Amino acid sequence: MSKHQGKTEKSPSLRSFPPAAEIDARVLILGSMPGAESLKRQQYYAHPRNAFWKILGQLLDFAANAPYEERIAALTAKRIAVWDVLAQCERKGSLDADISAPRLNKLAPFLRKHKNLRRIICNGQTAHTLFQRNFGSLAAELGLEVISLPSTSPAHAARTFEEKLQIWRKALADII
């Protein structure tokens, strides 16, 4: 909650959307919570400066600006699923640092149902921290490898696009 002109102002309550996944998925890429543009469009990684689609497009050989359904189909064809750790939260804007009142997605049943999963890739440190804190022991029990990669968000400017691309390429090398 933030103070504004002497009043307490509540951040908007936001809800995520369902996973983009097929039952045969081998890799699950997890974000923390969709940003404002993604929620508005109901599309994962919809902010035009988010490098997610550019990186995955280069690695999996599809156009980053292809229609959303085609991009999702390109991921699922390579047995890659996409979801978020959080189902709901309060947040103004899109920054993970502004998340409050987080509620988790039902990842435990998802992980148990998708028996071909081998790897969880956390897109950024917040997703990794939330996942490990809440589902790390289940991931270990199921024999899942959990990797934290640099966020593709434009807010994460500590690495260049090329550096992020190389790190993501290495994490997906056995799939691409």
C-alpha cells in the first residue's frame, strides 16, 4: 500500500491466466506474474521491449513478431510450457518489486500431471525465489532440474540482449 495525499491507496488486484502447455511438455518456463501489458492483452510477455519472444524466436527459429498463437504453438511443438508462479497479487505497474499480497498458482498438481517435465526455467530471480520457497522440495522429489535465468524483462538491464541470448541458449541446448 502506498501513501498518497494522506490517504492509503490500495494497489490493483491482478489475476494471471492459464498456462500455455501441452501434456507432453518437458520444460516449464516460469515467470513471476504477467506485467500490465501482458494482462491487458492476455498474452505472455506482451511488452514490446521484453526480450522473451525475441530470444525464443531466435533459438527455436520462429518470428518474434508472429501472431501470438503461432509463437505459443512453436513453443509447445518443442515441448516447452509457459506459466507464472503467481495466480494473483496486488501491484501497481509491472515491477516485481511492487508485488504484494501474492497468491500462488496451483503448480503442485501441474507438476505431478505433466509427467514428462524434466526442467523448470525461472525467468528472473523473483520467479526463482518464489518457486524454490514454495515448490522447491516438490521439484526435488519429482527429480526436476530448476534453473534461474536472467529476466527477459526490460527492467532487467544488467545484461545485454546478446548475453541473455547466450545464457538462454545454453539452458535450452538439449532441446533446440
